[in-house]
Amino acid sequence: MKKYIYMGIAALALTSCNDFLDKEPLDFGSSESYYKTENDLKIATNAFYEYLPINGTGSANTGLYADDSSSDNQIKGAPDVLFYYGNKRVDNVNNVPGNIVNTNWDFAHFRGINFFFQKVEENKNIIKGAESFINHYIGEAYFFRAWEHFRLLRYFGDAPIVTELLPDDVQILAQASKRRPRNEVARFILEDLDNAIELMMDEPIEKGRLTKSAAYALKSRVALYEATWEKYHAGTCFVPGNDKWPGKAYWPDFAWPAGSAEAEINFFLDQAIDASEKAVAGHDLASDYMSLFNVEDLSGNSEVILARYYMNGVSMHNCSYYLKAGGGCNVTRQAIATFLMQNGLPIYAANSGYHGDDTSYAELMDRDPRIAGQRNADGTYPRNPNYTKNQTDNYKFTGFGVVRAAGFIKGAEETDTVFYYKPSIDKTGQDKATTGYEVNKWVNFDSQQLLQNGCTTAVPIFRSAECMLNYMEAYYERHGNLGGNCDQYWKALRNRSGVDADYMKTIAATDMSQESVTDFGANSRGSLVDATLYNIRRERRCELLAEGRRLDDLKRWRALDTMVGWQPEGIKLWAGMNAMYTQTELNTGISTSSVSEYIRPLQAYATGLAYNGYTFPKPHYLEPIPVSEFLLTIDTSTGKSTLYQNPGWPTDNAGLCDPSYNCD
């Protein structure tokens, strides 16, 4: 047992409002009876898998399929408070027993993880079982502690580093609650993942369990996130090392471990490059893109590094049930516009072959098949989708990729026949098609999978495709060229999707002024990025659409500075597609032709909270810490809280941010 001794890296603890967390977890059993065998460790770590993302369990619009609704990729039926001033506010009380508050300043998951480490340390000389399995389960605990710290980093930036349980002593807990500079938190996460990599096995012990590759994949994600955050927010209140940073008074001796801000960025970029390459190794891309999202078993899919599984009668979700019609969280026209033609050209380029958007059927014809169609049995993509006849003697088409498209069009071979798909823009709630571009990516049309609480399709958490994209972005940010594995990875992604693999042709045809109209990722710090970097970001947006990654990208790129009066849009309804609906249907929460030819969900009602569009308040780049935390973390020696609030947010009462706060 030479590896599995608990290696605490920092001696910090849980915040005072969670002081109940120093007690033994009640959901596992007495420590006197357990934590004695490898199977005990397995049972204990099983609980940590609940921290992974879900896909539609419980209420509508919860899960990966809907998470991009907090971005420019998708939109729900109601405005997102993140993107406008007036409704997002600091909570009064944190998430403690008896209080249900929507805040991520929550350390409950650390309780079980650090209790696990404590018991392993206490029992290190008596745990029975195979050393490789014991080490592996300890490695899983390191992974999940890293996972939880990454959650804090993404929402709050500077955060406590939580590695042990401390006594219920107000002063000890107050000191342990101190936020550490964000780069230190990120470095700690990478260290925990290095421990996980050292301890875990190369191959999964059983379906759905972690491996070294999963730890490399998370390391790849974290390192790229921190590197680009520090680069594009450099010199602002959101990054340590300058007078605007609110942590300066608490960490007056702060210094970059790498020697400078630029060297620190390069450290994380190098870590991202290395981890991405190692995560990709042995995980070739699947030949069928859509099969990654609508099957029950991904264990034989080489692209999938980690997936969450469900079991009929035991654990099920509602993804297909909600998305079979409407879904209440559709893709935006701006996201659709990002997708290339199959020939690799942007839709506005000369000779692109773009068919216009009078119907979304025409709009998606000959486009990147990830958005527009699935592969045939022989591995090729059809120019047109498959047709099926419904009971009303009309025709609809299926077989599309990420979205289902709409509109009247004559059949390519049967010129007298009209085919169409009619999105449920006239419905309400979870059945409504908010933009008319209904999400198809996660739907399994098997009758059982379409039942409420009946879906058991697997949810990919890490894919080698994401790691390839991480590598490409990190390498270009670090070296300013497409060396290393960039060419290999980019062509592999293009070949799998069915788009011309000559990405240099795409770059040459890219007009950044046009891209910036529909893609916030064309900007960082309020200025256009170069065409090569943008096309890496474009590939990322198209590959990962409706997988919940977009908001993190927009924040780390500082791309939301240019969100001013922005209107998410949908299909070009008022140029002919409105003929599919009755006037009564068109009066059901749909913006009128006087507003725009395109559906504008924010302008469906004149009294809408964000009727004039989204204007992003800069303090919203980070979440506020609840007011209660500042009262619970008073240092009696100074009379002041050991915490500091994120920029632009109040500390003395529940309230809104200061939208004019100068973060620069």
C-alpha cells in the first residue's frame, strides 16, 4: 500500500455556514464498520458520481441539453437574468439546512470527499484488498475534489481550498474560509488531478467509472479555462496581481508562482496542451456524430472518455420526452449562422452555395452535417433529409442533426410534393419551440425513450473531440501557429463532420466584421480576434452546441463585453413560414412582423423584462457571495470578515450589482 496514503495539499476547511459538515456523513454508515476494504471505498466513492451533470432529470430545461440556454446558443421561454440588469441579485442567506437558495457558494459535496480522505488516512494500515483497486478509488476522490473546486473557480474566481474537516470553532472556520487567489485554486485543482492520474487505472473498472483519461480531460478543461481567463481579463478586477483586484488587501504579498502574469498564463497553456494530448491518445473520434447523444450504451465508443449512465426502472431522465416537441430551449439563429457550408465556406462567402433562410429547410441544406443531417449507412451524408408521411397526408422530415428545421419546400425528386416540418412555436412551457430551431441532438425516438421519466440514453461527460479542440486553442494561444497536433486534430474533426477538411480555405474566406454580428466569440476584450483563432472557436461552438460548454467559453474569452442590446433570434417566420400556422396560433407568445422578420423571443410581449435586448453587466462575469457569509466569517481580532465580495456586488444587503462598476 505504497501510494494510497492521503496526501493533503492545503490545510483549509469548510465555510462557517456549513459547519455541520464537520460531522460524519449519515449516508454511508459508521466509520467503525466501514472504510476497511476496497469494496467499502468503492461504495463510498459511488456517491460522488452524483456530482456529474444530468440531462433532463426532474423539471424541464435542466441538464446538458438546456445549459447552453445561458448563452448565445439557445434560449428558453423567459429571459436569462444573467444577461440584463435588474433581476439578478445577491442572496441574503446561503444554502444551509432549512434554507433553499440558488447559490453555488456551497461546500456540501466537500463533506463526503474529505471525510473519505480522513478515514482512509486513519485506516491506511488495515484496509484490505488489491492495492491497484484501493489506489484507484482514492484517485476517484481526488478527481471529484478537483471537480468541485473547478465549480467554485468557474462561479466565483478566488475561492477557499477545502481539504479537511475542522472542529466547530467559529474562529478556525472563519480563517479557513479565506478565499485564495484564483490561479492558486486552479493550480491546486491540477495537483489533485495529477494525484488522480497517478492512482487511477488506464481502463474503466466498470462501465461509467473514471480512468486516467478522464482526469487528463478535466485537467485539459481546467488549464485552458484558467489560462484564457487570465489572458483576456488581465489587468482587471477579475484577475490577481493589480490594484483593482479586491483580494489585494487580503493578499498584499501576492506574487505569480511562474514569475509574471504572462508566464502564469503560459504555464496553464502548457498544462492544457499536455493534458489534452494525453486525453486524446487512444480515443479516436466516432464515425457517427449523432450516435454520441442518443444511445443507451457508449462503453464501446472510443471517443467517449466518460459518460453518465441510466438504468430502466432505477434511474431515468426526461431529455427525449422534453425535446420530442419544442423543448422550451431552442437554438438561436445566431448559432445556426456560425455553421459552415459543407464546402468549408461561411454562408456569406462568394460561391458558398448558401440557399438563404426563407425556410430553415433551405437554410440548412448543404450545411455542416452536424447541424443539418446524419450519415447514411455507407458513411456519407444525404443532401436532403429522410421523409416520412404522417396521418394528415402531409410530410415532415426527420434525420437532422443538432436541430430540426422547418418550412415549405418542394421535394427534390418529387416536384409536385410539398415537404415540411412545423415547429411548435405556438405552444407553451416545455412544449414551446422558442426560436423554431428545435433541438434534435439528444433525442432518441424510440417510443420508450419518449416517455416521461423513461429515457435511459447515456450522457457523455468528456469526449476526445473536446480535448482536440482544447489542444488546438491552447496551442495557438501559446505559440501563435497551428503546429504540433493541430492539423491532425482539425482535419479529423472536419472529416468526421462531413465538412471540407481544408480549414485554411475557411480562414481565408472569413470576414471577421460579419462573424462578429452573429458570434460573440469573434471578440475578446471588445476587439475582434484574428481569423485563425476565431475559426478554432467556431469549430468549438459547432462541435459542442447544446452540451453546456458555451457560457464558460464566453466568460473566459471576455466575449460578453460586446453584448449590448442584443436580440436572440429564431427562424425567419414572417417571410412565408407563417403560412403554416393559423392566426390564433401566431398570437401565442410570438413576436410580430412589425418587430422583425425573425422570431425574437425577448420581444414576444411588450412588457418583457428584457424587451430591449440583452446588455451584459460586467459584474455578472462572477457570481456574488451571499450576504450571510460576511456576518458568519467575522475575525474577532479585527472585527472584519475574512471574505471579500466579488467586484460590483454589495456585501451588506441583498441587492443588484452596480452595472457601471469599473472593472478595468
